[in-house]
Amino acid sequence: MAALYVLGAMSFLLFVLYDINQIKGNIKGLRLLFPLGLLQLLVVSIVIGARAPVTFEYGNYLSMAFLVLALAFFVLLIYTLFFAVPFDAAYVQGSRQKLATGGVYGICRHPGVLFLAGTYIFLALALREKALLFAGIEFTVCNIIYVIIQDRWIFPIVFDGYDEYKNSTHFLLPLGRKRSCQEE
């Protein structure tokens, strides 16, 4: 099972390499790193979920409620990654896309982190699996490291106006007002 956790974490390395490609030449073949990372993370998660024994004991109704929440977070994740931003510019062309600042990206700069975490937490609770919960926690930590790299080094190069966006929109948790908003 440990090898699966390592493979899942390596998915985020593929995401970072994909982003580096965006700013260092945008080589067409390397644009496959992002979908390969997604596929790797998906397969690893399915295998962990399929191999893990049931470890949480509670009723089916609660399990079903957790499943509904997991599906809601998953739909939000898919929307955030593939529909809230222009798909072709973000994933096919791979560089110099337009910065999305509205909708979910007006709430915080990296809403996908919250939706990925919610998907894993509620899916693990729905399936009653501690191993999947631990995987979700690990992958969420990897995702936070990944978006820190994006936020500090990748996105300021890829997106025009990213520094202004950072000043007006929270990083992860949309709590309170940003300093620049209070000055207005």
C-alpha cells in the first residue's frame, strides 16, 4: 500500500513539470504530463479504495449522505478545473491563457484544493475506509505544496495581472477581507 501512496504523490510532480513546461518552451509532448498525472492519481485512488478494508462502522444512511457530499465536491472539482477556465487555452495550448478571477476563482485563488480535499474526505467516509482517508490527506498536502509553487513561481509568469489578483483574492480559505479590499 505504501507504493500506492508514493505513486499518488508523484502525480503532483507531473503537474509541476507540466507547469514548468508552460513557462519554459511549452513543448507539445510535455502537455500530456497534466492528464497523465490526473490519470495516475485516479488509478491510484481507485486501487487504494478497492484494496482497503472497511474500517469505519456506522449506518448505511450516513454512508449515503457522505457519498452525496463526495459527489458534490467532485462535481465542483471537475467544474473548477475544466469548465471555470477555458479548457483549450489552459490544457491544450498550455501557456499564456487568460486569468480567471470570477466565479469559484473569485472566492479563492486555488478552490480546487478545497474540492479535492472534500472529495477524498467524504468518499473515504462513504466507503468507510481509513486508507483512502489517509491517501486523501496526503494528496491534499501534496496539492497544497503544488499550488504554493504555482502561486509563487508559475502563475506570475503565466498570467498577466496575477500579482493584483493575489492582492485581492485569498489563497485558499476565503475568510475575512483582503487588505487591499479594506483600503478601498
